[in-house]
Amino acid sequence: MAQQPEQFKDFGLDSRLLTALDHMGFNTPTEIQDRAIPVILTGHDLIASSKTGSGKTLAFLLPAIHRLMKTRALSKRDPRALILAPTRELAKQVYVQLRSLTSGSSINIALVLGGENFNDQIKALRKEPHIIVATPGRLANHLDARSLMLGGLELLIMDEADRMLDLGFAKELNQINEAADHRRRQTLMFSATLDHAEVNEMADKLLKSPKRVAVGAANAEHLDIEKRFYLCDHLDHKQALLQHILATESYQQAIIFTATRPDTERLAALLQEQGLSTAALSGDMSQAERNRIMDSFSRGQQKVLITTDVASRGLDLLQVSLVVNFDMPKQAEEYVHRIGRTGRAGAKGTAMSLVGPKDWDAFKRVERFLQQDIGFVTIEGLAGKFKGIKPAARKFGPKGAANPAAKGAGYKGKASRKPAGKPVKALKDRSDRLPTGTGLGSDDGMAPLKRKKPTSND
Ligand code: ADP
Ligand code: MG
């Protein structure tokens, strides 16, 4: 068993940070905090992973701020720390936490996001903030415009680093790395899912002999989240199931993930018509609109948020107790992140996934990623005909490797999640991961992966 965790005060953190933690009501570090903070405080580079909702933000913010409070700046003008996040909403959330931790100090901070006024950001950067929280595309635009220099950067932190690579930000990350070339720079990478060839490649370039802290495996089951899977025939069937779920489940707030942006609008209108207060959020909206929607949803003004993978990462909305995958995500990791919008900080949540013929390949990828045979549940009166797609006949397939969906289909009650007889090898490369399709999860409407040029939009 893990040792009794230390208290925050045992890390030797600056007293202003302890006061801020006290205001937040946090005394005991979570496991990732307990293990990552001492490593970061020794100055090592770090690659850290732990499940969704386990407190990774404070695990990097606390030691980063501590370092800035306790040491002299390497440069008078350049920012001392840069925190990158894949989406504007997540960057903003990290910024808000940073603000509450630095409010009692002389540390200046700035938020630099795509979709917001470039010239206003230049003005903010002229004030020489010590810490910048940014999305990578816009930050790179500022390097191009020479509105910011990173030669004195002491800390480079990448939250959800794997997602930034998925979204095609490798070029920007390399550019930032080259601009931030101080030999005393410390670099940190955090995510719930970091186990990939591209992440390792990037880490080799950006980090110096990093330490690794992994609390649990990326595919370990999140026990605070109850998962249920439903087989569906077609769109109408999915809509009927969704309506049934929203009418019968008890939940505080729900997030529904769809594959495409037009679907978010259509579904929102449908639910709204039925008297359910619903908002739609997608990456192609104006930033002002995105801000307005997230603000009102986080204040509980809508019961349901319908969105794409733009909201799959990092968002910490404590009232969300239900997540529905109206469509399965193209990448298995996004399943882990989407359902991780609930079950946070020890709270319980429920995640439901609707699996139709078009979702089948994506569903199988999730099943392989989780190394589980996933069973299905049916709702009385709403059972469909689709029973899964049998794998193409395999001559030498192992005995009993028949389509698990066929086994599970029709099962009533809780989804069975028997461990597979033989663990399937974890997917180490992305050969079977589809690139994110148009409208699927890309932050800001940019063509994901191998994007040629950053748009000025980010
Ligand atoms: P992750 O990045 O791992 O998904 P977050 O950093 O967003 O998780 O934290 C999830 C939630 O846990 C947040 O609401 C945060 O305020 C809360 N939290 C973080 N650290 C602690 C702690 N030590 N004790 C209690 N709650 C915490
Ligand atoms: Mg996080």
C-alpha cells in the first residue's frame, strides 16, 4: 500500500502557496502531487502521468511557482515560465488556478490564446509577465512577430502534451523549444495518456534525462466512473437512446460528445425543444461565444453541454456527473479523456457510450486500448438489431476470439467488463489510430496532423 501521503506543508513550499492552498481547502496532496512535486523541486525534467481528475494541475503549478518565488530570474525581461495547453478552454482553466495561487505575490501572469486580439496580447506581453499560459499556435505567432523572447525561460510545462501533438502542434513545440534555449531550463510534460512513440520522440528532443512518474497505467480502469455501452442501429435509434438516458438518469450536469460540429447544433436544438436547457460548444465558434458558453455552463446555467473533442481534455467541471459518447471518439485515448470529465477528485460519475455500425472500429480500438472485453447493456423497448461486426474470418485465430459484442449483446443489467483471457498488447504505436478527421477534436478548426502552416487563429 502507498504510504500515508505527506501534507503540503511537508514539501517546504513557500508560505504564500500554503496559504493559498489553505484557502482552497487542500491539505493533503493527491498521489501524483505527492510523487511529482519533490522531483520537480529538485530541478529535474519530468514526464508525469496519472488518471483524469487526479490533480495534475497543482502537481506542476505548485513547484513551478515555488521555484520562481525562491530564485532570481535568469533574464529581466523574458518570461520565466511558460505553460502550454492544447485548447483555449483548458489554458484558461489553468490560468485561473495559477491566478489564485499567485494572487498574494508579485508574480505577473498572462494568458495568450488563439482567437483573441493579437495587439492586446502584444501590449500584455510588453508588461513582461513572469508566467505565460498559452495555446501553442498563438504563442508561436508571437515568436514570429518577435513580441516575445524565450531566451530566459526557466520552466517549460506541457499539459496534455500528447494532445498537442495530435492536433499537429509538433512544429510549434519545436519552435518554442528552440527559442527557449537556456541550458538551465526545466521541462515538464503531463497527461493521463503519454505512452506513445510520438510523445517519446518529442520528449527526447525537449527534455534532458527526464525522470518519470506514472501513477497507474493510462489504460487502467477509472473506478469512480461507471461505464455502460449500448448498441445502436442508426441515428434515430441513438437519439431515442440519448433522450431515454437524459430522461431517466439522475445527474447534475451532462456532457455529450459528438463526432462532428453540425451534430452538436442539431442535437442541442433537439434537446432544447424538449425542454432541456442545453448548450452547444465547438471549435469553430468565435472565442467570445466559446467563453460565454463555457462560463454559463460552468455556472450551472445549462443542464447539458453538447460538444466535440474540443472539450475532451482537462476541463474540470465539478457538476458534471454524466458523460455520453453519442459517437465514439476516433482515437482510443480520447475515450479515456472524455469520460474523465466526470469522476473527478474522488467524485462518482457515469459514462455511457452509443455504438452504432459506424462506431464499430472506434469501439474496437477503445476495447484494445483498455485491454478489456466490453459488454453491452440494453434498455427495455429500445434494443436494436445491430450486434457488432464480426472480424473477417481468421484462419488461425485463437479459440474463443469470437466477436465479444455478440457475446455481450442482449445482456441486461450492468455492463460486464470481464478481463480478456489474454491481455491484448497495449498499442504502442499509432498505426491503427486514425488522424483526427475534419471537425473532430481539432482545437480551432485547423487541419490536424501535418498541418503545414499555423493559422493566425490560434
Ligand atoms: P487532472 O489534471 O489530473 O485531470 P485537475 O488538476 O484538473 O486534475 O484536478 C481535479 C480536481 O481535483 C480539481 O477540482 C482540483 O481542484 C482538485 N484537487 C487537486 N488537488 C487536490 C487535493 N490535493 N485535494 C483535493 N482536491 C484536489
Ligand atoms: Mg489536467
